[in-house]
Amino acid sequence: MHLPPQLARPVKLPCLHRYRHSAAFKVVAHDKLDLTVQKALYVLLCVAGVALALAKVHWLGLLPVTSADWVGLLQAHEPLEHSAAAVPVQSG
């Protein structure tokens, strides 16, 4: 399933920011300054952003949560035998 950019952006951006947190704190990094709490809060808020984005997509009904949403991915059943109705042939 491919989400349009308007729906993918709220999920994608917090994920990218999660891996860039070191670069975000490099500006204020100092030898005597402990930024562990701030970094943990930053990561927690990024996770909360992803959770909120997934909740919004769910509320819009765009997440595939029922078996009917996955029917397109199933392969069609190939019958083992074919049968036909017997039709009497009239001669004459």
C-alpha cells in the first residue's frame, strides 16, 4: 500500500528525526553539560509524533485492519477440475 505524500509525511519525518538527534544537539553540546534528559524527551516526542500520525491515519480509515483490505493480495484459486452440464444430442 502506498500512502500519498500528505499522509506519509507525518509518519516519515519523526522517524528521520529519531536518527538525527545527535546532529540536532551538536549545536548546544558542551563538555560540562549533560543533555541526556533533553535527548530522551526529544526521542519520546518523536515517537509520540509517529503514534499520533498512525492514529490519524487509522481514524481516517486508511490503515488496512480487516481481512477485506488484503483480498487484493491473495492469489486466485485455480480449480482442479472443470465440469459441464450434459446436453442430450438429438439426431434426425
